[in-house]
Amino acid sequence: MAEQGISNDNIHYLTIDQVRQGQGQDILGKVGLIVIIAGMTVPGKYLRGTPINLGEISDIARVARDTPVVLGGPIRLGYGSQGGIKVAGPDLPGITLAREDIEAFVYDMLTSPGGLKDPDSVAHRMRSTSEIAKWGARGAFIIRQHPDYPYVMCELETYRGCARQSHCSFCTEAFYGDADFREIEEVVAEVEALYSNGARYFRIGRQPDLFSYMAKDTGGDIPVPRPKALEQLYKGIRNAAPDLRVLHMDNANPATIATYPEESEEIARIIVKYHTPGDVAAMGMESADPGVVSANCLKAMPEDVLEAVRLINRVGGARGDNGMPELLPGLNFIHGLKGESEDTFHHNFQFLKGLLDSNLMVRRINIRQVMSFPGTPMWQEDNTYRYHKQFIKFKEKVRKEIDLPMLERLVPVGTVLRDVMCEVSDGITFSRQLASYPLLVGIPAALPLGRFIDVTVTGHGYRSITGIPYPLDINHAVPRLIGELPGVGKKRARNILKARPYRDKDDLLGKLENMENILPYIIFTVENE
Ligand code: SF4
């Protein structure tokens, strides 16, 4: 940025995890402005990375002393660390809260005379789509400063705002007004800039419904989707980033899919044509209780969601070249909404059971308690949650009776997942494919971190799977990994270990009986004598 002598060289980027590890203290102490992006509108837990909390924000402001600190992002709507609560504040002394878009606020601060010295003189405003086009491309260089670079998922915003005439009781998207689409060329130009800075992992996110990108408002509650716009967008991204490794989507409105099945099927086929496998259309179902759907003006009745799930399964259910199904639905449920009763848990469970019994696949089921924000109809509601015990029980039941068999269907034992990144290890190495909604794989051995390996699926948990490196070097693998081979228990593992090394498959089959089933998953590395 040429404003006030700022160039790319003196813009620094730190994650809160880096700050927690004591990195960047020298930078914080000498810069002219600190910008903190914080907060979440959807509570969640992550393998790596815990969102910044209010104490940490205050600590940064203390280190900064006289340097102005601007805080923004989702936190402007209020701070909450978990679901089931009303958000609060944040009122932090010595920190300026950007009450609308932080990028616009910081830009105005840096371009208006005296803005840096007196942040209170700067107006709060939303940025326009043309501004984001300009800033997105110019700011693409920052990806190089991310500690995980080049393995960074870049979120591409196509629009924000909700085109529905009425809005769901808990949702903050209505604050942005009607859908405000970014031009296809502008999104593609941002991809081009990111790609030239080494980005290879993309997700088309932020928008409440990708199927409604550039949709035509005809006065109804749900606008008419425009498959041609999606084709141009995806094609443009692929042309701008020919060697991208991941291209995933995020949200889809099941009501759009159920209301316009033909257009939606065309869009789903376009997505599958241009994307990378392991993709998820995350659908905010929120509740399968018709009473709760009506009381909260939710977008879709259970039968609409079922239609949407069916359509996505039909188009995206085939396995892709990275081992995951091409495109599957994800479902989000929210508890604590208006009109909820004990019956709601029954409705929700029966809906999920119906999907399982109909041989359908759902990539992931998120179950949360509502987080209430000021300005939404939910904010007026009583904050006491009467069904906490039932909620916990319901979650456990879904994990055990739905998630587990669903995962077994999704990635059966013996499936080979490609390009799984080893991220964290404490005896078990936790790893994931880079994806919009990655599946967690636990490998029962300490493996070098920061590397991609292929993995054979060997077992299933409620929300994660167990796997072993593919192919497994039978002559050198540690006993725990040998014992994980499909069909090999402790006893057979002991026999395999006792008779090592094996020259080749004939040697193995000659020494031990019934070993044919492990041959697809192993290799024989023999040291030169
Ligand atoms: S949750 Fe409801 S209000 Fe919010 S963006 Fe989706 S359809 Fe619109």
C-alpha cells in the first residue's frame, strides 16, 4: 500500500498461535498500527489453532503501548467462546473496535489526514465489492507470511448478504442486506494474484449459498439459480490457477436445491466437473422439527433438505481420485431455537436415521447450541437452556448411531486416501487432507510432521478414522502399524513380525498363511546385503 509510505515490506502478519509461542514480540513493539482480526459467528473446535480470546487481545494492546490497535472481524457483532450463550461486548480499553468492515476502517485510517493518530475521527462503514476486488489482489502477497505457507486454504468470497425475503431467527447475515455479488472477473483476478504468490488451495466460501451466486430475484423467497454464472466462475478459477491442488465450496441452501432441482443439479454437475474431490456442500438445516422451522423462519422443511441431500448424493457420491467421495452434503443443526421441545431431538434423530437407512451419505453432521447476537430475533429470547441434558445425550446418540456407520460407508476399511498432511503428534500422528472440511486421520505411530503421505483406512471413530501409511513397508513398520493392517489382529501381527524380513510377496505367502488380503497395502523394502 502506497498510503502513508506503507509498502508490502513493512506489513507483517502473525497468527495468534505464533504470538502465544512468543514470536513477533519485536514486531508488535515497533509497528505503527496493529490490526487484530478476531471472533466467530459459528462456534467450533479445531485441531490446530484456538481462536484469540479477550485476555489475549488486551495483552497485545499492553505490549503495543502507544501504538493504535484496531479490532475487527466477526467480533464486531459481539464476543462468545461457545454456543448456547448470548455474545457480549467487546469493550476493551485502549482498543478501537471497527464497528463495520475492518478493511474499510483501516484503509480510511491510513488514507485520511490524521486518521492514524486519531482513529475516533474515522467513520465506520462497509466496504464495496469493487474495493474488495482491489484490496484482495493487492493483499495477496500476505499469504507468504503465513506459518503454514504454502499449505494455506484461501477463502474466496463471492458475495455476502441473504436474498431471502424473510430471515432465520439466529442469523446475522441479514445485517448485510440483499446479496451483493462480486463480479466473476474480480474473483478470478484475486485467484490469479494469490496463485502467483504460491497459493494452491482454495475454497469458495463466505457466501450463504453458492447455488445462489448471481441468482435472479423474481420476487419469491428463494431467487432462481444461474448455472451459467457458476460455470464461468469455476472455469475462470481453473484457468487462473491451472495447478491448484484443492478447489472446494462451502455453504449451500437446501431450499434453493429443493425449489429449483433442475438448475441445482446442473450447478452440482458443474462443481463436480471443476472442483477437487472431498468437497462438501454444507447445508444449514438447523432443525428437522417442523414447529421449530416455522417458529424460527428457517429456510427449509425436512422434506426439502431430504431432496437436497438426495440430489447431491446422486451427482457427487462417486469416489474421487484422492479417495474421498467427490461432493457430499454436510448438515448443520442448531439447538436452543424458539419452539424447541423434547420432541425436537426425536425429529432430528429420526431424520438422520432416515438418511442412513436410505443408503445416503452425509460427510459431516455439526450439532451446536445457538449463539445469540444483538439485532437478531433470537436475542429477545430467554437465555436459559432447558434441554442441556437431552442435548448432550442426543449428540452422543448421533455420534454413535449415525456418525460411526456413516463414516464406515464413506471411507470403508481399505480405502486409500491420497495426500494426507501429518500435522500433530503425541505418539499418534493426527493428519488430514487439505480440504474445506477435512476428515481427521489418527495414525498410531510418531511420523515426521509437515509431510504429505498416502494412508490406508483401517478403522473408524465417531468423527475421525484410523489409518496407516500406504503402502506400508512390512519389513520396517513398527508393530502397532502392522497390527492395524486390514484383517490383521494382534496374533497375526506377532507372526508377521517374527518371520520378518520378507524378500517379496511370494516369500511372505510362503512363510505365512492367509496373507493375500494385505498384499494391496504393503511393500517389501529389503536392504542390500
Ligand atoms: S441462515 Fe437463513 S437468514 Fe441466514 S443466510 Fe441462510 S437463509 Fe439467509
